[in-house]
Amino acid sequence: KGETLRRMMEILVALGDSVTQGLTLNPALLHEETYHALLRRELARAFPERTFSSINAGVGGESAAAGLARLQSDVLDHHPDIVTVAFALNDSGGGEAKLESFAASLREIVTRVSASGAFVVLMTPNMMATRDNGRVDPKFADRLPAFIERQTSGVLARYAQAVRNVGAQTGTPVADVYAEWERREAAGEDMIAHLANGINHPDAY
């Protein structure tokens, strides 16, 4: 009976940084408009006979290595059915020198989550600022140039590629957010206008 009920209930855990946590300019959107909250609602509509619960395991400022360190307590102990893994924005601050250690942490996360029996989806990051879009808090204005440099120099793009590489190496599907932002930007959409904090947090759209 317990196993039958278990198959009717799906637990989604979203592991990641501040974008997963849901930080935007509007605190009221913190939980309801995160991508995994939207995903849970879409799954519930698509499969009304099942119950979907989501757990927000996003922590602002974290790297893939920090996510790996809390993987057991914040992810595996919930016995998830689905785990999304979204890092790279903070990791990219380490530049080229930290690319391989970033990939190694991702591979270990995928290995351990897969071994638990959960389905894993890796996510590439959204783009960061290429200019001041007028939303940057004055307290963080001095940090903006460093983020612009990481975006325009191609460093963040290489971290996105590292996520894709880990997906290919481990047979793990990748939700390629970065590629979608690039596609929309190439089509003429102002994607930087969609950064809620003007730096690296996407808005609800």
C-alpha cells in the first residue's frame, strides 16, 4: 500500500543558488513564481491523478561545491522523484581556473542523485547583465562591472557549456536556459531588461 501511494505522489527538489531560491525585486514572488513552482503547477495540470510536491533547496550565493556539501540533508533525505540542479552564476566568478572543479561537483551531484533512484535534470544558467538596465540597487552598483565582464567575455557561456558537457557525459537531460536566452536575444528581444536585480536574477517573465 505504501509503495502504491508513493507512486501517486511525486516529490520535486530544486537544488541551486539564488535564482532557484527565487530572489527578485518583489519579495511576494519569492516562492510562487520560481521556475520550479511553475513546473510543479504544470505537472499537476498535466497529471491530475498524481500529487506533486516541490521543495525549494536554493540558497543565495552558493556554488555547485556548496550544493554538493548539503546534498544529503537538503535533497536526498527528502527521497525525491525528480531533482533539478541549477548552478554556474556564482561559480563563474572563479573564471577559467575553476571550470573543471565546477564540472566535477556537478558530476558528483548527478551520480549521487541518480544512485538514489531520482530523475535528474541539469540546468544551464540565465544570462547576466551586459549593461546597466536601471534596476541595480545602489548598494551593489560597484559590483556590476565584474558581472558584465563575466558575461561579455564569454566566461559564463563556458560554464553553461560545462553543464551541457556533464549532461552528455552522464546521460542526463539538460534544460538549456542559456541557449534560450541567447536565441531570444538574437531574435531582438531585450533579455537584459528581464533581470530583476539588474545583475543576474531573472524576473517572473
